[in-house]
Amino acid sequence: MKQKPALKDWIIALRPWSFPASSMPALVTFVYVFFQYKQHADIQPNWLWGALAIIGAVIFQISGNLISDYFDYKQGVDREDTFGSSRLLVNKTFSPKTILYLGFAFLFTGIILGLFLYFNTGWPLLVVGGLGVISAAFYYKFKFIALGDLLIFIVYGPLITLGTYYTITTVFDWKMIALSIPIGCITVNILHANNTRDIAHDKRANIRTFAMQIGVKAAITFYKSMIIVAYISIIAMVIAGFLHWITLGLFITLPVAVNNCKTMSKASVEDPSRIVDMDVRTAQLQLMFSTLFSILIFISSWI
């Protein structure tokens, strides 16, 4: 008789270690609103709505992950010999339908929360939330046609940042896109590293990822370029007066980023084990970078 999934299995299915991808851009935006508030900007923040926006971003991410897991398994992307998957479907811990239904349960929860925030803010949040629903439900389709990287950058960069800022302030400020660039660039590299490692496996599954389309050499260059843009954008925002000079302290994370780039340079279709943990290491960089970003913005609020 098949054993029922344990609590640990349910937790693994939700991938809590991946939550910083969605929560950190929302948190950085939350702290940046506090920075503006302390600088006597003409805004009336609602911190409770902001906290709910962070939770909502995570809920939609969980939904997207679960739905994507289902279709990755059905498409043959995740198999016993592939890297990085949670293994819960491959090992038959859960039935595919259980994962799919759980994904849609989180999606429905996110929609309810989004509608609540919409009724307490305004129509721009309906647009942002609608795009979030589409990205969570159909991310796997974008990934299979080499548009996953672009979608991840948009969702985990500008979309979350604009949505969180509007939820807190009811102001739709396009300048917030600038704030999203460094985190979005590093976040998209998590997926890109994963897809570069999995080029051979993804080809066997008959899907097309961005890394597969451009080839390993260009994929390495793309990864490095995203890192460069992330750090250069911090300098640009400081020069423009958008960020306080103290946020240049983010450059203490640069050695970690450089080390990641050196490891990524070893990528090879023939030997994917060379970058077997690059997605994890990039996620660690994103968490480190985003956490320090939030702390430095908060400190600058009091200077």
C-alpha cells in the first residue's frame, strides 16, 4: 500500500527555500516606501496592505511552481536522471493531479487576496494581479518556448515592485521599475543557470528554453551580463539621487557574484555537473543581495 505523504513532503512541495525570489523584491519596495515616508514624501502608506502584498507575491509563486512541476513531469522534463527537481512526482510521493490541484488552490487563494487588495486600492492593481495570475498559471508554456527568462524578469522585477508600491501608496510610479532592475537581473539568473545546466535534458523533452536557443557560450555571457547590470544599476540610481550613497555597500556581495560567474564559465552541455548547483548558488546571492539592499535602504531612512 502506498504511504501517504508526510508533512515534510508537503513542505518540500511548496519549496520554501525559493520564496525569496518573490518576497524580496516586494520587501525591498516596502522598505523603499518607508525611506520615502521618512524623507517627508507626500504619501500616505498603508503598511498592512504592503505586508499582504508580500504574502500575495509568495502565494502566486507557490502556485506557479506547483503548476509548472505538474507540466514538467507530464512533458518529461523532470525524470529520474534530471537535476534539480523536487523529485516528489518522479518518486511517486504525490500523484500529478494532487500537485496540480494544490497549485490551483494557491492560485485561487492568491486571486481572492488580490481582489481584496484591489477593492481597497484601485484598478491598476487589477491589471498587475491579472498579469500575475497569467504568469503563474501559464509560466510553463512560456518556459517551453524560450520566453521563461523574460517572463521571470518581468514578474519578479517590475511587476512585483510596481504592484507592491501601488498597494502601499495607491500611486502608480513608473520610477519603481528602476528599483526592480538589480533584483530582477539576479533572480532571472536563477532560472537561467538551471536551464543552462539542463540543456541536454530539456532537448530530450522536446522543449525550447532560452539557454538552449542561444547556446552555452552565449548563455554564460548572458549570466555575466545580468550580474553586471545588477551592480551598475545600483551606481546609476545613486548618481541619479534615487538611492542614498550608503546603498553602495551592496558591493560587498560582489566577490560572491564574481565567484558565481567564474563557476558559470565552466558550463558544458557534455558535463552539466560542472554547474550542478549554480541555480542554488545564484538563489543564495539573490537572498544575500536583497536582504542587504533592504537593510541599507532602511538605514538610509534615518540619515
